[in-house]
Amino acid sequence: MAVRAAVLPAIGSALEITEIELPEPGPGRVRVRLAAAGVCHSDLSLSDGTMRVPVPAVLGHEGAGTVVAVGEGVTGFSAGAEVVLNWAPACGSCHACSLGEVWLCANALNGAGDVYARTVDGVALHPGLNVAAFAEETVVPESCLLPAPPGVPLADAALLGCAVLTGYGAVHHSAQVRRGETVAVFGAGGVGLAALQAARIAGASRIIAVDVSSAKEELARAAGATDYVVASDTTAREIRALTGRAGVDVAVECVGRAVTIRAAWESTRRGGRTTVVGIGGKDQQVTFNALELFHWGRTLSGCVYGNANPAVDLPVLAEHVRAGRLDLGALVTERIGLDGIPAAFENMLAGKGGRALVVF
């Protein structure tokens, strides 16, 4: 069956909106009609080679939709079920999984190397980060699905699969923000806006948003920021000035650039915590000297997928949404159709715009 999709022909190439041949689901696999998918910066990192992915591929890794068919042996879902895509399913048997660190599962992305569909000319296509959400329909393993939370529209639930889990988890799992602490969030994109809301939910007393664009201030404040700083060479100094010269208890870096990571580190108080969520390239080298590591006593940690367990955290996030504490609509600055994805990528490359949501 032919469906429309956004295909990445090669690393560094522009996305092409075209028809692909999607097979019926085989054993253990499920076919899903997408309702919506988020355009995430990680997809841009895949397309430009910052993160490696087999090509040609259909990208898109956060989405939600409705099951239209299931293959032999699928027991957890049936046609008509509403689902959220899980791009990093844990295997449950590797060393990380045995430690309960499912976000570090060694086998989570094995499916990205599979051939899941073909172009109309017969060229094999890979499913990006397992789920190939930039298409009208996709076929995924049953393990790549979670039940959509009741009471949350599918177009909003799509964002739960990556941006919200990552931003929320960075604050609650990685940085473990406590009530009354001060927080700075670097980057007011989808993940950053989710982190701002998570800091507010955690009871942070002061929440400082940092971004290169002054146009994002309204979005950031709506998400929970009490202060807004336009990024510059003096960002760390400005943040310390807002916190009695001490610095924040926690900095969450959602950009993935060496200069931003360094600024986040310098913005935290002595003994503070810096959590790096942004995905940077190998060329982004961050340096520290031995004396400052000793003197400041800060903690610098990486954060993969919000250190989250999707099966456990998704219902928690849904409850925050239903209670009005988490506004998924506030993460979206533009709603586009499938044809709008290439332009959304161009905007990200140029540093323009915010979060785009593809509605099918």
C-alpha cells in the first residue's frame, strides 16, 4: 500500500515528500495511522550526520496515532487502539536494563537498521529511530508502542513520546530538582519548554529561561519562566546577578553546543548541578581545568531521553496534562502538514522558529 512520507535520501540531503510502499504488518508488528508527529531537533541531527542513521530513511520519532492492522502474535494491541510511538524500546535483558536504566538500553535502536518499507522504485528504506513517524502510516514492532493516555488528544499525545519525556525527565530524574531550588534552562525549544514546565511542577522558586532569540520570551514565561535572559557572552554573569551572585542550584542545557554547556556550568552555584540534554557534535569540545573542578564542587551529567522509563512516566505525564499542570499546546509554535517538514528543518538550521507539529 502506498502512503506519503518524508524521505531522507542521503546524509546532508534535503527531505523529499514522496510516496513509499508500506507492507502489511508481519509477525509481531503493527501498522499505525499517524495523527500527529513532532519535528524534533534530533531528526535534524540525524539528517546532517551528527547522529548516525542508515539511509535512505524515513525520520520522525515522536508521534501518536491509531492502530489499523496487527500481525501474527501481537497481543497487546488491536485495530482501533490509540497509541503513542516509543522510539527507544528497552530489551529488558542487556546490562543497562538489568540495572533499571532502560534509557541506556544497548539494543534499543537495533531496529533502525531494518528495512521496513521501500520507495515506489523498490529502494529499501530504514525507519529512522525505529518508528518512521514522518509518514501518513508506519509499521513498527509491538514493543515500539505504548497505549495513548485517556483524555489526552492524539495531536497532543504525540509530543509525549520524546520532547516532554526528555524535558520532564531531565528535571525530575536527572537533575532531581527540589521544591524551592533555582533553575536555569538553556534553550527554549520543545525540550526546553517542557523542562521549564517540569521545573514549575517541581516547585522551583526561580526559573530562568535562556535563548538566543528574544522572540521566545513570551513562550518561555507561559511555560513557567520567572526570568528571561537573551544568550550572550555575559549569560552566566546575568544569571548569577539574578540569584544573589551565587548562581542557580540547577542548570539544564537543551542545546548541545560547547559554549552553551560551558555557560550552563558557570551559571550554577558552588555545589550545583548541570544536566546536559542537548545533542552536540564531536567537534563541540568542552574544557575544564582541574582546579575549578575541585573548587566549585559542581556536578556535570549527561541525560539520555530524560533518564525516563516511558512505560512508567507516560501515565504520570498524562495525569499532569489532565490536571492542567502540563500544557502540551504551549510546546507548539507552528502546526504544519507533511509537506511543511522540509521548511521546518530549514528554520531549525537557520535558528528560527520553535516547535513544529505535523498533523496528518
